[in-house]
Amino acid sequence: MLSTWVTAVFFKFLKSRLQTSQLFSAQKSTGTGRLGSGQSCSLPSAIAISSVVSVLLLCLAYLGTFQAMEVGVFDLLTRMSTGRFGPNTSTQANDSPVVIVAITEADIKAQQQWPLSDQVFAQLLDQLQTYSPSVVGLDIYRDVPHEPGSAALAQQLGYENVVTIKKLGLQGDLEVLPPPNVPEQRVGFNDFVIDPDGVIRRNFMFAALGNQRFYSFSLRLSEQFLAQKGIAITPERDAIVLGDTRFERITAHAGGYQTIDAEGYQILMRYFASGDLARVLTLSQVLSGDFDPEWIREKIVLIGTTAPSEKDLFYTPFNAAKEQVVMAPGVVIHAQLIRQMLSAVLDQRLLLRVWPQAGEWAWAWAWGVTGGLIIWRFTHPRSVLIALTAGFAALWIITGALFVAAVWIPFALPTIAFGLSGISVISYKEFRRTFYDAITGLPNRTLLMQNLEKLLNQPSRLPSSTVAVILLDIDKFKAFNESFGLQAGEHLLRLTAERLRQSLPPEAKLAHITGDEFVVLMGAIARPEDAVGWAKVLSQKLSEPVELGSQKMFPTVSTGIAYSASHAAVSYSDNPPGRRGISAEDLLRNAQTAVSRAKERGRRGHCEVFATDMRAQMSYRVGLEADLRSALERKELVLYYQPMICLRTMTLSGFEALVRWQHPQKGLILPGQFISIAEDTGLIIPIGQWVLETACIQLQRWHGLFAQQAPFVSVNLSGRQFAQPDLVEYIAHILAKTGLKHSALKLELTESVVMDKVEESIKVLLRLKALRLKIGIDDFGTGYSSLSYLHRFPIDTLKIDRSFVVGMGSPGSTDELVKTIVALGHNLGMDVVAEGIETAAQSQRLTDLRCEYGQGYFFSRPVPALAAEALLADEPDWGESEG
Ligand code: C2E
Ligand code: MG
Ligand code: MG
């Protein structure tokens, strides 16, 4: 179940990551990309989450939760290391000091009785003794006589090198006594410790009860065998020492064991492959003397039954292996135990060791944190997959290598900690992604809406209080992004978030809902003016300069405020009763409408409070959009021409072509109202083509009529037009079609249009220049032009924005700025146009500054073609008044 859940969460994560990376690349191409970068989870959070998960798992492990898995891994490692990689695999079984005399099914049949009579065993022991075995162990109960031959057997059992068994009666079984008259030091218990799953993985060496010590059968036999080699056994408090080798007893939480009954003196089993274990003879073989006597000499001979009908069978780690489904008879297990003890003492074969408990915990914790860190560090699904797979593989290899070197450490616990910490960090990231903005770390729109909904549902403490939503929108954020790149854009967003956090009213909540929109939620304010006051404070804070490398920027924000209560009690959907009368969705929409209005009013720190009629204006705009689609077809667009005057000679030099829309119901509509709609809908492409063609045809006509003056025409190009792949071809086509002199056409582009993708822009501009037409930068000074690029653009004209011209001559005037721009243009070999000249003083000042051209209401408003033609025919005195 756990694994299904883990897989489900992981795939959900992969899916969301893939979507995010697609979204990111899509956004990147439109220049507003901001998702996908930034961390949705900090490094300390990742470490803390993985640590908590790991510690919880450690607690579960302490209760034994993963024990079944751990011992499963033990079995697998035992099979793998014993089968192919295990030590001593080259030793042949005939090198083994242990020989098994197996009583097989065939033997029982041959003897025709069961239990076998004492006579048979007396005969067997007698026969064996003739070949001088080191010690003989009889793994058959003989607590009661089985006539005939009891006397003969008693005599055989009297020999010093014969060891017999008894049963301690562990695990609820009944006790079985040793054969009578065999002294204690030649009796060992044959009980095994069996794991809860029935498998033998531990070796029970001896048990102590008060002063009494009970040796296991295998230990008794090993004791006798080693005694003949002068090696003694010394039992200690926590170990048993055979010669120089300490057999450390295991604890209840040793290795992968999480909680076991570690009573008595137990060590872990390090199994031998069956081929190395012991030579096996059968009862009939020994009785008939059909074997090499050398096979018995100085060996430990174990007599026991291997017949399945005897049910003296046990599970070992090998049982799960396909080829060895049979269970191991008790006598084989005893052989394993003896072999393990002797090889440790005589061949220095390593015993299976474990790490101290603290080491195992640290190990599991470290893997947990690693899993968390991998997910924290990598965001691309492929990298995550690779890193996780590498992590699992490394854990498996280390565990396996240690096992081969005879150290058993937990595997399931660190694996689960590794995976689960990763999953937890993914989940946390998902949570952050769902409710928080990746760049600023602020609550996102989803969380904001939940908070707002809650706030609106709360009964208000003050009877006339209201919830206020302040929406702050960074002006020209898109242009900023396009000019300085995404990183700078993100920096600006983070800085904005930080500044808002610092100056926020105490109980207000902050959110970042879209690219450039931040929201401040104020619950229960008594006077709406308070919200306006705060909006001003925040907007002022946000207009503090931003440093970008060596440059200083002065960002501005437009602010919209909407209230929940009667100040703007408009509702656009049916609200449930008992609420504050407006839904969260509508309230935010109101604030957005107010911001749109603030932007229309010229951005730059404008603040608007939502009013009902704004909504009407919004729908007006929607209506316009629908009408604009058919405006071209219905020939409702007209081109006006505004004269551009040479300031030195005060003569008419050219015109700027400005589009207007003659709406059948609404009258003449200015481009400010519909160009942005045309941009948004893509209609700007056909409209722009129409403008260009009309202007060229018109100019060609005037060149024919007024060959002397030969005016030029400036045509505005929007960003979307500039990005058209066939722009150059199209313009060349129109020039060819109309026959207009190429140098009479000037294209006006705003800074932000050319600053987006500088290198590509330069290429397009050079191709346009190759057509020998002119290029001007419109509204210069209002975008975020990077001056360092300016000289690389093939530009003929800088057009100073109206806002600088208007500000001339007044206190705190823009005189210096205008002077600088004119000088900059001249230094770069460009001519300069000043637009928006409204007074004679402005005209004079610009003439003094050697600005080449002037345009503005002072000279003439934009006029229809016929009126423009009249101006050409009958040129007025431009220096005197409006033309
Ligand atoms: P723009 O290219 O900066 O054009 C100058 C705008 O300033 C014109 O507004 C013009 O009427 C106005 N103006 C000129 N002198 C004065 C003055 O002395 N005082 C004041 N207050 N305003 C003055 P208009 O015609 O409303 O156009 C607004 C903008 O719409 C243009 O700004 C241009 O960006 C865009 N636009 C106009 N026609 C087209 C077009 O055919 N294609 C594209 N893409 N954009 C256009
Ligand atoms: Mg223009
Ligand atoms: Mg302009």
C-alpha cells in the first residue's frame, strides 16, 4: 500500500514538473517567463523535513515495523554472498571437519521400525569408533530405552567422545531429557532460535540460568573438538570466547533486526554453501562399511535424521531460492553452527558483525536527508530520476559490499527513509507550488482567494467595517523584463515583495498573484481612507530606486483599491446570504478594474478606488474589441497626418501618420483606445499593413504634387508588427508597389520593442536599413533602454517623449534631461525630434538646443489628408502659431 502511494505521489510530481518546464519554455519565448526558476523549498526546510521523516521512521523501526523487510534482505544477501561471492567457496566439503551420518527415508525402510532400536545406534557408534572420530554427536533423543540393545547403547554412550542432546523446552515445547547416565558436560541442547517468519538466522550458543550454564549441542561438540587441539572455551558476561575468538552476543536491535528476543547467548548465522558444509554418509553406508575410513578420522561426526517423514526440518535463508525449496534437517543446521564456530576459531573466517545502534540510526538518518536533498537540488524530472536511482543503487551496493565483508546493516530502513524523505520534500514543494509564489515566496492567488473568502465570511467586529483589497501593479514590468532580462525581472519582484513586507500595515496579508501584481488584504478597516493612505505609503515605498549593476531604475506602480462593504457594494454573482455582500472573486476583479483605470490614467503611481461605472467602461472596451474586428472591412479606419517642422528653418518637413477610427455610433476614436486592443487580438497586423500602405500611397501622391517640398512620413510600428517574420519583405513590397522613394519613409519603434532580443532586433533593423529607409526611436526616455546598446542600433532619429517636453521651463524642469537627450542623439550621429510641443517657449527652447524637428499642437494637431495637403499647398508661418 505504501509503495502504491509513493508511486502515485512520485508520478504526480513528474507530471507537474513536466508541465512546469513546458510552461517555462513557453513563457520564456514571450519574454514574461518567471515560473520554474526560483526555489519553492529552501535548503533548511528540505533538511528539516527529511530529518523529521527519518526520525519518525526510526521510531517505527524501533517498534519492529520493517523487520520482515530487513530479514528478507538478509536472506537475499546470504544467498547471493554464499552462492557466488561468499568466502571459502573453494574449500571442498571433504576439507570440512564435519561429517553427517544421515538417517534417510531409505534407512528407516531398511530397518523396518521407528523409532530405531537402541541396538541400531549402539552398532552405529561402535562402527564409527573404529575409525577414530574426534567426537561423535547423536542428534537423536534417547531419554527412554528402545529395546533391544539399551545396555549396549548405554555402554557406547559411556565413551568420552560421545555427545548427546536434550531439549530445554523453549518456545512452549516440552522438555526432553538426555539419555540416562550421560554426564552434563557431554550433553547439549538442540533448541534453535527461530525468527517470527520461521527462518533460522541466529545461532543459540548457550544459555545461563543462575549459576547453571547450558551449552548448545553444537557448542558441546565444538568444545570437545577444540579441547583436543588445546583450545578452551570461556563464557563471559556478553560474549563467549573460543581460544582467541570472541563471539559477541547480539542485542534485540542488532543489524537489520529491530526487535527480537535476544535471550541467552545468540550470534548471527553466517551460512556456508551446502557444497562446503559437510560430507554426508547414510546410516546403511556406515553400517556396511562402504566408505573411506579417512572420511571419519578426527572429524566431528553428527548423527541425525534427514528423512522428511521425521519432520525435523527448518527454514533457512536458502529456502526462498528457487532451486532449493527443501527445508534443512536439524542435523544440517547443527553442522552449519559447528562449521561457523570452528572456521572462526581455526581459519579466522569473519563472524557476521553489526554496527552499534547509534551508527545504524545515523546511517538511516543520513540517507533520509540525502533523499530530501536530491529532490531539493534537482528539479528536472530526468535528473531527479537519475539521482534517485543512483542513490538506491549506491545504498544497495554499500549494503551488499558490507555484507560480503561480514557486516550486516539495515537496508529497508535507510531505503524507506531515502524514498519517503524525497516524497515528503516533493509533497512540500507541491504544497508550496500550489499555494505560494516561487519567486517571492508570498502566498499566491489560490491562497489569497481562500484567505479573502474567509475574511469575507467572518462576522465583522465593527458594524461599519469593510474589507479592503489593495492591488499594486508594477508599471511596464513586461518592458522591464524585455529590456533587462528575466533575472532582473525576478530581482525586481523579490525586492518589491521585500519592500511591501517591510511597510505593510500590522494585520494586513500580502500575496503575489500574477507576474507584476501584488495584493494587500486589509480586514475590518473602519474608514476607507485608511486603505487609500496605506496604498500611498506602499506605492511610495515601491518607487524607491532599484539598483541594477551600475544602473539605477525608478520603478512605479499603479494601484487599485476595492472594498467589500457599501463603498462599492456591487455584486456580479449571487452571493450566499449572511456574507459581506460580495464574493472574493468579484472583489479582486473590482480591484483589477481599478488598477486598469489607474493605468489608463497614465500609470506612474496612480491610485484608483473601484467605482461602479468602471465596470461599464470595461464592457465598453469589450464592445470595442468586437467592433474593431470588422472596422477594416467596413473601411472605418482613417489616417491623420501631424506635421513635423524643421526647427531651424521653421518649414514643414514631413508628417507622422496617426490612425483614427471613425466608429458609426461612437464617433471618432483615438488610437489610445484601440491600439492596445488591436495588439492583444493580433488585429494590429492587418491594421498596420493598411496604415503603411495608405501612408505610402498618400506620400507618393504628395511627392507628385509638391515635388519641391518632398515631405517624409513617419509610420508607427508596434512590437507585434516588428516581430513579424516577413516584415522586411512586406515593406519592400509596399514601397515597390507604391513607388515611394525609400528615404521618405521613417519607421517609429518604441525602445522596449527593439530592446527585446537585442541581437535579433539589430539584424532586422539592418535589413530594414538596407532598404534605405529611416528608423526612429519613439517616446525616447520612457522605456528602459539600455544605453550601452543604443550605439549598436542603426537608428536615424531619437524622438523625445512628450512628458519631457511638457516639463520644460517649469520649476523642477526637465530642461537638463532634454538637453542631455539632444546631446546624446547628436553624439551618436542621430537627429532629434521633440514631440508634444504646445507652446512657443517650448519651441524656442528646443530650437536653442539645436533639436532638429518639432511636432505638437503648437504647430498643428493631426489632421485628415485633405487638410494636410492644404498645409503643404499653403504653408503657414509655423513660428507664429498653430498651423
Ligand atoms: P505616438 O507615436 O507617440 O504619437 C504621438 C501622439 O501624441 C499622437 O497621439 C498625437 O496626437 C499626440 N500629440 C502630438 N502632439 C501633441 C501635443 O502637443 N500635445 C498632446 N497632448 N498630444 C500630442 P495619438 O494620435 O492619439 O496616438 C497615440 C499613440 O498611438 C501614438 O503615439 C502611437 O504610439 C499609437 N499609434 C497611432 N497610430 C498608430 C499606428 O498607425 N500604428 C501603431 N502601431 N500605433 C499607432
Ligand atoms: Mg509615433
Ligand atoms: Mg511618441
